[in-house]
Amino acid sequence: MKYKYTAKNMEGRTVTSSLDAESEQDVVHQLRSQNLIVLRMSEVKEKKKMSSTLFTRRVTADDIVLFTRQLATMVGAGLPLIQALTTLREQVTNPGLESVIEEVVQSVEAGASFSESIGRHPKIFNKLFVNMVRAGEASGQLTQILERVANYLEEMSSLRRKIRAAMMYPIIVSLMSVGITLVLLIKVIPIFKGIYEDFGGDLPIATKILISISEALNQWIGIFLILIGLMIVGGHYFYKSEFGHYWVDKMKLFLPVYGALSRKISISRFSKTFSTLIQSGVPILSAMGIVANTSGNKVIEMAVTKASDKIKEGETIADPLRETKVFPPMVLKMIAVGEKTGQLDLMLRKISEFYDEQVKATVEGLTSIIEPLLIGFLGLVVGGIVISMFLPIFKLSSIITG
């Protein structure tokens, strides 16, 4: 539960803020531990919070990047953290992010650290963000760390945009081909069927098959839609399960064309995240846990987790990763060299840059290959339907006399 309170500190200054607690006694205990004397206290009803944030737009990665970049600039210019956060709260355009910043400000004013305050909002600030900020606070390099976080988020956002842009065209063409095919089967073919029935005679086998498909689709359209809906729902819950998630992600890595791209994206994300965390001063084992959670692929996640368990026993990083048989030899050799030379973060950054270029080249190559294939497939499907329906017209004389 959340409680709003007004208290006085040891200097006699009045402080108004809020915090999460199990009861009013817990609030009093927490405030006393901070040398605050409670004057007023009231529970914040959850309904009010829901009504204020129900229709607010989602906080996007671009919102977080802009917030982080601006915060780094203000803190780097010598502005106190609370003042910088207050200024950002007043100028952000996303109501959802504004609400989160308000809660972070209140938490910091109540005596919590910045990393602890943002850690209470895991949907906005992930473990990587929180741990890097914690390392920045410990080392006194919060400005540099915030800039590093912003750079990392921008690079990851740029990678996602490239993938999304490359996949958008084939998705649109595929949906168009499915839509056109369904319209022809459900609406157009029954019209031709009536015309051919008036003519009489025997129809070509291709036309008969097409008419049978059209009749089945029109007759059982409700059942087909229900089955498709059940398949989508079932697939969703299957993917949500531990086994299903692992199985699907494993299939992604071994698909003929998409698998290579998926593997390169995962390795790029792994190396970029790992490099950024180590460079920011996050301990190796903590960094491995975060890298596993942010890898974006369950197979990579489990491989890194297994490697992390062996690193705890004193092994190097490269050897346990080699045993997982997920990472390419080049990546493992560069990690081994980085460990020996004490430049692991630099080696990981080079791996990341290499695979970023590989991803870019693969995406461009896939786009150039997929475009003509999809157009050819669409022409084949639609053309095949049209030819099958007009085939009896070419043999009209034999149908009528038959």
C-alpha cells in the first residue's frame, strides 16, 4: 500500500512525500529511521492511481533515452539530482513518465538513493539501467554512466528499428496476399460457380478443386475462425511456458535464413550489454545475470546462466561459454583474449560492432531476396486462382455441348 505523509526533519523543515509500506506503523518506523517526525499521514487509494494513468500512453524506449540524455546533461552541468529530476518532470510530454519521475523525486527526497528509487519501477527502468546507475553512484561517475546508458539504449533502439523496418514489407505483402486470396475464395468464386452451373457440362479438375475449397470455406468459415483463434491463443500460452519459450527460441536460431539473423542479433545484444556493464563498473557475476535476462533469446539466456554458475566456481568466462555450443569460435576467442589482456570490455565492444554490421548486411540482403520472392508468390497464388476460374471459359464450347 502507498501512504502519503507530512513530516518534520531534524532541522525543522517540513517534508511531504509518499512511500510504500504494509501498514501505518511500518510508515512511522521507516520515517523514524530517517529521523523524521510524522505530522500527518493518509493512505493513497489505488483507484485514484488507476484513473490517473489508465489512459496515459505507454512509456517508450525513445522517452527513456531522451530522459536519460537530458538528466546526464543537467547533472554534468552541476545541477543537483533532485533539481534536475524536478525540471525534467515539468517538461516531459508523457504523463506516464511524468508520474514515475514524480515518485522517484519523492523517494530521493525521503532519503533513498537514485538507483533504489528507479528500481521500484522495473517496467520503466530495467535491471541493466538500475545496476549501471548503482555503479555510477558508487564510483562517483553518475554523469558518465547516464551518458553510457543513453548511448546503449539508442544503439539498441536503432537495431530494433532496422529489424522492424526490414520485416514490415514482407508482413504487409503477406497480409495482402492472404486478404486477396480470401476475397477471391469467399466472394468471387461463388459467382463463377453459378455461371458454370447454368452452362452445365464437366469442369476442369483445377476449377472443381477451387470451387470445393470455396464451398468449404463459406460453409465452415465460423469454425475456421474459431480454430485460428484457438491456435493463436494456444500458441501464446505455449510460448509463455518455460518449455515453449525455449523451444521457439531454439527454432529461431536454426531456421534456414532467419536463424542466422536471429543468432547475430542475440550475439550483438549479448556483447553490447556485457561490454556496457563491465565498462560501467558492474561486477562480472552481476553483469552476467543482467546479460542473461536482456539477451532476448531463451537459449542464449540459459547458456549464459550456466556459464555464470561455473564462473562462480572460479572458471574463466570463455570456457563455460564454449561448452554451451551457442557462441561462434571467433566470439569465444576474442573473449578469451580480452580476459587475458584485461580488456574484456573493449573486445566485447568490437564483437558488438562486428555483429551490428553483420546484422545490417543480413537485413539488407534478406530484404532484396524476400521482395521478389513475395511478389512472385503473390502472383502465383492469385494468378493460379484466376486461371483456374477462367479455364472453363477457354473451353466454353466443349462445356456447353458436353
